[in-house]
Amino acid sequence: MKSIMEVRRALTCVLLSVFLCAGDAQDSVPDSVLNCCEGDVLVLLDSSGSVASYEFFHMVDFLKELLLPFSLGPDQVRVGLLQVGTEPHLEFSFDTYSSQDGLQAALGRTKQLKGNTNTVDALLMARNQVLKQGVPGGARPDLPRVLVWLTDGVDPGEVQEPMARLREEGVAILVVSTGHGNYQVLREVVSPPAEEHLFFVDIDDITIISEDLRNAIIEIIRAERLQVKSVTTTTAQLEWRPVLAGTGYYDIQFGPIRTGQTGGTGGSGTSPGTGLGPFQRITRPGDASSAKLIDLHPDTTYRVTLTPKANLEFNSLHATFTTLPEVQPVVQTLSTVTVSESSTNSVRVSWGPLLPHLIQGYQLEYSALPTGPLRVVSVSNRQNTTVLTDLQPDTQYLVTVSARQASGRERAMTVKVCTQEVLPALSDLQLTTVGDESVQLHWKGSYDGLRGYWVTWERGQSQRSTLYLPPNQLSTTLNHVPSRARVCVSPVYRTARGEGLCCTA
């Protein structure tokens, strides 16, 4: 007989072995399964009174084993659990758990509802809330959805119609029956092919279908997508879900799609497929999930093919993308316009910079404000100044300078210029002495635009006196004018004085 100490030691080893197996269960799953998929899986669990407690316990354990290998998260697999009873009960929704620890603990806490088998109402809840895309807590848009129905097969109700609606909306339906359900009904509700999506199994042997059912789910939600991100004029970033579990390598081929080409064969230096130009090839190790493509051509459409290379055969992934167009540097073909040498009937207009290699020519459009006729002058691309002539005196003009580029683009700048006012000189000034230190002045005037006259004279000791007279007064008498004093009269216009005349007393 063994001693008590030996028995205790043996029991300890058995228990430790059990705990280690449970803790390492997911670690033993290949990485290719852990990170394989992206989709939403809803488990419809028969929790009614027709299911014995013993059966329900085994169903929950089966679910824990079935779902354990999947990586959970917002960008991977999400799992929801909906129980069937007299009233359906959503145990947890898709966005509740994002880790296996949380999911496994929640499954372990699941309690049986008992009651009637009201599968129809549960399917209505699944269709209108849980599996509906675009609603809070619902399924994600553009990703596969799977309904796994776990039932004892006893009196499921009229499930054909709600199941058909789910299939029409893109939901894949898989069924596991542990009892003696109606085979024809269950075969009718599953998604084809029925031989891969319908399972009849005794509750005591349910674990033997775990791998087959899991593979069926994987085939539906496998994330075989090659994404192209961060595209620039010469680079692009490829991202994919790793399927090689660190073994083998990824073969990546990419090349431009030739426009207008309708046929072709793959060969050395030519991308496999139709209408492709010379390709490039790079490789990445089996644990990689991204690659950067470099030395691409701007504004070019590329096709890229990623092929996992390993002992097992994998499907190739394809994607097409277009690089960004090259941004031409901004050149200020016209940045300054200046005005100089303004006279009564002409003005000089200058502009810059002078870029004859970019500019085909210049055009000047000008008109008197507010409603003068438009005139146009064309200037060579090697000239950056011109004189506008035959203008009206004392008039404001709007001048637009346009630079015509070889590409057809045009840049323009507009300025306002003013011609000078006509300032007629004074004529025929006469000075007459009318007494001691008094003189009388006479002159001729009455010009257009005249505002008045400005009279100045010397009073000795470097002193000067001034007098402003209205435009209709053409004479005046000055007193206290010393001998040999200089007297001047100038016409005054709106913008300046005109040229005057002077006499000596």
C-alpha cells in the first residue's frame, strides 16, 4: 500500500497539471488562429427548461473551448451571447469584452434561464438589435456577421422565416443540435453548405466538433485583407494580418498599371497580370504585418500582390492604389506692380519679377474710373515696364497687369494710378507804383480748375508776406513794400501751384 504522503503528492501533481493545462490553453493555439479574423459572432444559446442542467453546463464549457483561440477587440473578433427562454436575454453584447479573460469569466458566470423555448423572439432581438449594423452595441458595418445557434433541437418554433431574413441581410448561420431536432428544419435554416454548417452531436461528445465548427467560423470571418495606408507621392504603407505564425516569409510584388494596355503576360521584369508595367519584389519575415513601399512614381496607379510562403498553401492578397500627384513649387510669376513718371497724359507701369522662361507674355488692361473705355496693351515676356500714353489729365485709372504662363495659367495684379492735373502758368503780370511803399498789381487768369492766387512779397530783413486771393480777383494793391522788393503771383489749382510770375518794385 502507498503511504498517505505518496497519495497526497500524486493528487497535488494531478491538480497542478489540470491548472497548467487550463492556463496554457490559449498559448497552445497557433498564432495564425489567434490573429486570423475580423468579424462579429453572436451565440444563440438554448437556455430553456427543455435543456437539462447537465447539458447546459456542457454547452457552456463547449463555448469556452470553441471561442478561446480567437483574438478579441474592436479591430478583431467580437462575441455576443443571447440566451433563449420564455423571454430572450442578452447576456452580453459585442462591445462588452475585448479580452479572453473577460469573455471566459463571463461564460463561466452564465446561468440557465429555464422556461419556454421562445427562439422566434430571440431571433427578432438578434436581427433588430444585436446583429443590426450601425446601431449602438450592434454589429460593425462592412464586416462579416455569424450566428451560432446551440440548441437541444426540441420544439424550436417557426424559425424558418426569421432565419431566412437574417441570411438575406448577410448573416451566416451555423447550427449545433445536441438532441433529436427536425433535421429538415435545421438544414433549411443554416447557411450553405449545410454539411459544413450543421452539426448533430451527443452532448457528451460535443467537444469532438470544436475544431470543425471553429474552422467553419474562421472561413467566414477570416481577415484576408491587404490594406494600403499613408500613401504619398513616392511611398505607401502595406498592412495585413499575419498568418504565418513566425514561420516562412511574405513575398510582395508591386508595379504600375499601364493605361491603355489590354493584354500581357507575366515574366521577368513584368508584373503578373494584365496591363502592368515593370514590377519590384520585396520580402518580409513570417512575423511581419506591414511593409513600406518606396521609390514609387507620383500620380501613378499601382497593383500589389502579397503571397504568404510556407509549407501550407495560402491565398494571395491583392490591392490597388494611386500615389499622390507631385506638388509643383509655387512660383510668384507676378508679385509687384509699381507706378512712376506720372504726367498729365501718361504714366509708367513696371512689374516683377521678370521670368521669361515661365511667362509667355504680359497684358495690360486699363480704363478711366468710373466708366471709361477699356484699353489693352500686350508686352513681350522680356519686358517688365511700359508707358501708358494718351491719358486724360487729372484722372484716376484702373490698371491690371496679367502674366500668361506657358501652362495656360494666368496671374494678375491690379493697381490704381492718377495722371497729373494741368497747371497753366500765370501770364502778363504788371506792377505799378501808386505812392510811397505802395504798388498795384494786375494779371491775367481765369483758367480751368483755378482755385485762387497766391501773392508773396518781401518786406525787408528777410521777412516775407503772403496773401491768398479768390480766382475771380485779377488785381490788388500792396502797401509797405520796400524799394527793390520782389513781388510774385502764382495760380493755385486743386493739387498744386502753377508756375507764377515775379516783378521788382
